[in-house]
Amino acid sequence: MTAYSRDDLRAAYLAELARIAPEADLSSLDPAADVREELDIDSMDVLHLVTALHARLGVDVPERDYVRVTTLDGAVAYLATRLGAT
Amino acid sequence: MSDAELVPMPMPSLGADMESGTLVKWLRAPGDRVERGDPIAEVETDKGILVIEVFTSGTFERVVVSPGEKVAVGTVLAYVRPRAEVDHAPAAPPASAPAPVPVPAPVSTPPTTLTPVTPPSATLTPGLRPTPALATALPPAPAPRASATFVRASGLARRLAGEKGIDLRAVRGSGPEGAVLATDLANVARAPEPPAPSEAATPDARTKPQSTMRRVIGAAMARSKREVPHFYLGHSVDVGAALAWLAAENEKLPPASRYAPAVLFVWAVARALRKVPELNARWDGDAAPPLPDVHVGCAVALRGGGLVAPAIHHTDRKALPELMAAFRDLVERAKRGGLRTSEMADGTLTVTSLGDRGVEWLLPIIFAPQVAIVGVGRITERPWVRDGTVVARPIVELTLAADHRVIDGHRAASFLGTVGELLQDPALSLVASKEAP
């Protein structure tokens, strides 16, 4: 399994978010804010995000955990736990 | 063999809100053999970059409009020599245009209900806005014009640039093929401000011009509300069994293959249209005979504003896995570009949902000349009487707006009831996974 740091996971999450909301200024994103509200992301976008994270990191986020990846901080913590990140 | 027998390929209207389009690039070159439904060009509109398909099988004969040109709806873009002629025609001249570029394989069956020379728009917007008559005689092919003024850019970037007075030609694009994205505009200086008009010269200085998309959507909806005698029906449906089935399926599937609840509603609507075909129709100015194919349109809100309602072809014939793949692909392309003209024009009934936004029920406006639209609200836990006991169940409010010139409440209620029955069918797991005959 590839070793990821929390910075790697943060970068990966933001990169996939940028594909979904290319017009958004993610440098000013509140890491605790729900991206569905902050970036006008709908349920299909969330499914797209989860699919992209699966392809990029190999983490299969089950449907019941979607809500845990809807904030930057939450997603990094969740992915770090799943991947055993440093 | 005469040029008069060539089939013109006009700039299609992809809805009542489209007046013109800019040709981005040709995907095929003169001399190429083309099959009906092949992608042949990309066009940029306020709704993004759309892929135009060819509606006549034969040989791509002649280009009339060059990349970078903005032309009105109905303007002839190119000519196709139909196949019957091709068989007897001299060999096509060598292609002078660049070699064709690879394009994605079609995601849907080419339309079968349109006549070869009619753009899809002709069936989409009768009566909504006059479409320029199609040329019947061949004009001389103009010399290719330079496309130096055309800049590839997203619809949002184009709108923002217009609002901020930024010249897109001066912006370095970071998007696909150098397309300018909204984020590329962040550090670009504005063009010099023109002298501010005096108060006297500005009737209302607070008035901000509407975007083209907003204006034409407004015009189309106003006309639909004014001319189509809408009536509305509502139906509360317990979707507990359906959601449980979806959750169980999704547990077994990788994210790329998982279902979204929205697709269940599209699936049920498509199957219910078989039982009540009167609603699978378009008003032609005098009547709305049922159409043979079911192409359910899916309203998709665009980032930056506006919406589109592209259709999934032959929705009723697709098993749920295939339908979900098509739905996902359609939503993706609606938001990021790449919709096809047939998808924009062929819808026979539209499904719209605001459940994601927390809306519990909605009364949508019919996307004329379609004769009905289904609204899907938010799925919420509510007290529900089941077997004589009040229990908490996930309930969704379905609404139907229908054209009273075409159907009465009794039959419309049958349609909405069928949608509800399908969603509550205990055999859903069996029927949803099978392709309909």
C-alpha cells in the first residue's frame, strides 16, 4: 500500500474537488465547512468525488460514510484512518 | 448528380434559449464517410461546448462555416452527400482539412425519429421562436476565415470575462486544450473602463443586464406558462423498500458503479410512460400524438447558473445498471461539456429534482413542446400509517405538471400512480435489473 501523509491526502482531496468546482477558490476554503454548501456540490458531485478518491487513493468510501468526506478536515482524517497515514 | 441534392447541416437550436453558436472545431474532414449519429463538430453555446451529430449517412461533402465563426441558429454549417448518391458519385476529393481527431464513442443510440434533413431543434421548439429557414440552394463555399479571434473558454469564464471587461484573448487558459477557466481570470487586469455614462443617459443605473441564458429561459418559461394549460397532481410515495434495495446493491458495488436514488425516479417514470403513452409526446401546434420512443430528459443545474435538460435515449429499455451509467455520464457531460445535440433535442418528458436543495415538493413548468414534467422532492422521514400503525418512513413527494390540451386528470393520475407503484414494488429488485422488452 502506498504511504500517504496527511498533506498528500489534503492535496489529493483538493485536487479532486477542483475538478468538480473548477471556478472555486479552494485556497480560502474553510477546512471545517461542508463543501456541499460552500461549493454548491450536489449528490452526484459527491458520488463523483468518492469515485475519484477511490481511483486515486484506492480507498472505497462506503455510502454510509459519504458524510464523513464532505469537509476537508473530515475527509483528511477519514482517509488517514483508512490508509494508516502518518 | 447535383449540388442541390446535398443535405445541408444547419446550426441546430438546442432549446428555446439558443439563438446562435460558435463553431469550435470540426471533428471530421471533407471526404470522410459519416454515419447518422456520428459526432461531427463541437459548438460552443451559453450551455457550454456541445457535440453536434450528423443526421444523414453519406460523405461529409463541404464545410461552410469555419472554426471560430459565430453564426445564427439555422445557418448552414456544412453539406453531406447522402449515401444513395455516394454510391454513384465520383470519388470524393481528397480531404483538404486536417485529419479527423478521435472522438469518444457515442453513448446513446442515434435518434431514429428525426428526418434526415431536419435538425433536432425543429421538433424541439416549434412555435417558441422562429427558426431561420434552412437554405435550399447551395451558396458558394466561402474561403476559410481565420479563427484567430476565437478563444476556447468555459461558459462561466466567458460570462465572467464579459462582466469584468476582460479580453479572453489575453488570458492563458489552464483548462482542456488551453481553454480559459473562470479561475484563470482571477489575476487578470480589467480592460480600461469606458467613460461612465451620466445618470441622465442611464435610465436605471441599478439595472444589471441579464445573461442570455437567464433571459431566454425566462422567455421560454413565460411562454409555456402563458400558452400551456398546466394542471398539477401530487403523490406521496414510501420509498423505503427502494432505498433499502439500493443501499444493499451499493454495498456490493465499487463507487464507479453505485446507484444514485435519482436514477430510480427516472427509471420508474420511463416505465410508467409505457402504460400512459399520452404523456410521452410533443405538442405540434394542433395535437400531441404519442411518440414511439421514450427519451426522458433530466434537468441538471449548471455551475454558475442556468440549467439544461438533456435526455437519455430509450430510457425505458434500459435495465437499472445501464441506466445509471447513462445518467451519470449525462450529468457529468452536462456540467463539464460534451453533450450531444440529439440529447438536447430529443427529450419526450422531463424529470426535475430539487431534493438535494432540501425542497420537499415543487410545481415545475413544462418544457414545451413536451407535454408533461415530473418533479421529485426531498426524501424525508415522516410518520406514515402502515398496517394500522404509525411508523417513520422515507417519503418522497412526486408532482406531475401536465398539459390539459393533451390529457385529463384521470389518466394523468394513472401515470403518477404507476410511478409510485413501481417505486414500491416488492419485486423491484427483480424488475429493475432486467432490461425491458
